[in-house]
Amino acid sequence: MIVTTTPSVEGRNIREYRGIVFGEVVAGVNFLKDIGAALRNVFGGRSKGYEEELTRARDESLAEMAQRAAAMGADAVVGVKMDYEVLGTGNDMLMVTCSGTAVKLD
């Protein structure tokens, strides 16, 4: 499955638009990662735990979107956009969403 942020796939023609597809992941960040991030906030540096969680959520969101496109008979997803939000009363949930257009290629 080709997944791209561009509106087309170089060297290929879009034969048919199958529809908009989404991938969504809502992930909780555990207590230990919160402690590590709080320490990084005080002393500086990158929060590896949060970065790993963000990477995992992004990858899962893209994979879910590609699976939904494949179920529609698409060969590619074009025009992909991604968004990140924090949710929950204590901002303790991370939401990653992506969307694009599922297409059939020649």
C-alpha cells in the first residue's frame, strides 16, 4: 500500500477515488512515563518515553488507515494529513489521527 502526503503518486495515474479513510489511535501514557517527563521538564532533555509512545501511536494510526483503504480495494492513500491532540481531564491521553483519500491506480 502506497501512503503519501502528496495529491498523486509519481508515475502512476489515479483511476478511481474510493473515498476518505481514517486511522485513529487514543493511547494512555503510563505513570512511569509521566514521572520521567516531569523530570525532563525540570532538568531539560528529551522525554524518550513520550517520544516512543508518540511514534507507536503514529505508526498504528497509519497502519489502521492503510488497512481500511485495502478493505476498500485501494492501491494507495494520497493527500495524507496527520493530527495530534491530548485528551482527558489531566491531559493524560494522546490521540493521533490521520486521514487521506483511498485511490485505485492504473
